Amino acid sequence: MVEDVVVIIPFSSVVRTANLSANVGSVLFDEAKKVAKWTVGKITTNKNCQLNGSMVLGGIAEENPPITVKWSIPNASVSGLSVSGLTLFNENYKPYKGVRCITKSGRFSVRCA
């Protein structure tokens, strides 16, 4: 399961306004910054996320800014690394011997042509 999914869509400066709706999560359009932030949340395998909308242009768009996607996958290690043991010295308590993994998106951008 993918969690904490956020899609940030920057629009060109010629966009006057945008009317956006999503079937999953919530979407907010900031008219001053010309950026839409779609907070999807959790995505499961049986859920199709869709964003629809329309916009009013005040000219011809010449720039094509990248879309940024952020997400995390708890209890997953995409690298395949695992911790088999943990030893602590000079500690008076016995630590819990569990390891928790999480995969985060880092910097991920989508460029549209």
C-alpha cells in the first residue's frame, strides 16, 4: 500500500483560474502561486485515482513546469537490504529487536512534453 501520496502540479503563468476535482482525496489550487496540490492519501490496488478539471488561459503557454510526486511505502525496502541483527554496547537497557523499514519518494518529477 502506498501512503502519503501528494501530487504538486505547477501551472504556467498564463493560467488565470482552474477548476479541479478529484475522485480520491482533495485538491487545492492556489491562484497566486499557480500551483495545484492534490493530497491523495493512501492508494490500494483496487483504487483508481483521477483528477479532472478545466482552466482559463490568458495567452499561449510557453513553459512546461514539471509535476512533483511524493509518496511513502511503509514496511518496504526497495533496495533489498535487511538488518539481521543489532548489538549495542555500554547500554543498561535491553532494546527492542525489531527493525522498521519505510520507502520514501525523495525527489521525483514528471516532465510532460
